[in-house]
Amino acid sequence: MAREIQSTSATGNFPPLVGIREKGQYVKGKVVAKATTNNGNPAITLELIDLDGSTSISPSKGVYTEVEVAVGDSVQIIGSSKQLREKLPQLEIGDIALITSQGKKALTGGKTLGQYKVEVL
């Protein structure tokens, strides 16, 4: 019997987004869902265990509002930087992940590259 393979693109209402841009900021949580954004970036939903960073929601395109979250809430991290695009898809449902910002690396031409450490605990 034939079956259709469903898309894993992330659409609809999303959990708050995690912002860990400053060196030393981190998010720790249990991976509860994996998806891909319309731009092809990995989107990982975590059941929050610990956070040193910000969380926000986007009520409309390009508009972000900071929100408070608590341990046990769902949060989402998007792999929009090169390192996170490579590392986040390697996480599996059920993994306890610790994602830490290691700051930015200066590149030629004045650009920077976000550095992240992704650990499965």
C-alpha cells in the first residue's frame, strides 16, 4: 500500500525563539521536535531545562517581542548561522542538548561568524 511522505517544514504557531548571541549564553533542554523552516534552516524545539539568553515571539514578520519562559516550557532554536545549520540536524528526539554561544569570529571583509558549541549530555 502506498503512503505519502509528509513535509517537515515548520508552519503555524511556534514556541518562543531562543536568542543566545553573546559569548557564554546557553540553552539546555530535551529535544522534543525537529523541523525545517521555509528557508531550509533546521528548527529544534526543546523542553526547557535551563537558559541564559533571551526568548521572543514574532507577532508579525520582522517584529519580535521578548517573552518570559519557565522550566518545562517549549522553546525553539533556529539554525540560521553556519555552525548551527550543520550541528542542529545531528540532534535526535529525546537528546538532552546544551547549546552554548562561543561569541563571534571575525572574518575578512569585516563580517563575523557566530561560533556555537552543541553538546548531547
